[in-house]
Amino acid sequence: MASDYTNNDVQRFGKSDEAKDRQFVTALARGLELLRCFSPGERHLGVAELSRRTGIPKPSVSRLAGTLVKLGYLHFLPSLGKYSLGSGVLSLGYAMLSNISVRQIARPMMQELAEYSQASVSIGICDRLSMVYIESVRSNAPIGIRRGVGSRLPLALTAIGRAYLAGLPKTEQDFLMHQLFLRDEQNWPRLRTGIEQGLRDCAERGFCLSVGEWERDVSAVAAPFTDGEGRPMAFSCGGAAFLLTRDRLEYDIGPRLVSLVRHISGISRV
């Protein structure tokens, strides 16, 4: 699976502002962009591919990658002439996840809803134009979505992405909407229609839907959530479309998910 970041994304999310911001360290930003190139389906990447994805010249990629190897964030395989992620990245990721307390608070209730719905219940946060699962539980049903922590979903086409947008302050919401427009201007009218419907649904009912919009046989419902530290995220319940029909999502699972989120919100702020 290819990385969902392009050089255009790199420019929009920081590089274009570096000349204006004295706090922006270009070398550090470039090193982090190299780490972003790796994804669950791609274990090894060479200098040429890292350069292509980031827009960073090959000599600079070699120097940055060499530094990251010495720091433990990349590992170099001489037999392949390629790099893989090092243990330092895992340490950072684990530290980040372990400090999000809502995961532990919510998990028993998420599991209960997953078993009831015969689906998966997840928590996601935003990373650029994707939602990333920071917690996910599945029912014991033989049919289910097998996506775990770290899975990435598109912001615009999924219920969890739309719910996340609905929970943001207007300025942050507008910024991400503009980035989505820049990424896919041709399909933006269709994407905007789905997002705006999701925003209305969240405002009126507390949840929004995505029925076969990202994956044809998958349906999901999601609700926005902000933890006790003011960190926006979203909860979702998704699974096979033949089990999670639109009516069931609207009149059964959706209200249950909103109730779960409200309950967790009350506990996490105590």
C-alpha cells in the first residue's frame, strides 16, 4: 500500500510557510517527512523512492537517512540498499498512545457495542488528510472489518472523517476543507456534498453516516469527541453493509454510539 502523502501535501502542510516562520527547522521537517513515507504495506524503501515521494534531492535524502539510522529511527539493510523504520519510531508511537487515557476508559464500552452490532468500534484522530485509528475492537462475529491501531482512512469519504470535521472549530474545519479541495479539485463537488451532509447530521443528531461511499460493502456511523485535554477525535462503528443497513445505523447503532460518546465524555472529565 503506497503512502497517502504526496510532495504537494508536504508543501501545503508546512514547507510553503518555512520562510515566514523562524521556529521552522527545515532539516528536521525533511527528516520527519522521510519517516512519513513508510506505510503498513511497505517495509523497505530506497533513496530514489524516498526522494520521489518527498521531493527532497537524493543526496539530501542519503544524509538525512544516515542521521536517522544513527538515531535509531531508521534501519539500513545493506543487502537491499534500502531503509526500514527503526525501533525509535515504535517508542515514540507507543508513548503517544499510552498517554491517551480515553483508550483505556472507552475500551470495555466499545467492546460491548461491537458485540451488539456485530461490527467494529474504533477511535480515530486526524493526521493531515487521513484518520488514523488509535484504538479499535472487533466483535466475535466471523464476518468483520479487520483494521487495527494505525489503520488509515480517508478524511472526506468516511463517517469517522466527517465526524472529526464536525467536531472542529470553524477555522480548523475550513483549513482542512481547503486542503481536501486542493488535493482533489476534480472530485471536490461530490466530496463536499458528502462532508456537508455529515456536518448537518452531526449538528442535528450527533452522528453521521457513510454507506458504501469509501468501500462498497462497508457501512459506518461516527460521532465527534473531544477528550479532557481538548484533543479532537471521533468514534465510529463500522462493518458489513448487509448487517449495518442505513435504517439500523440511523435508528439503532447511531443513537447508541452517541450515548457511548457522551458517557465517555463525562467519565474522562471527572
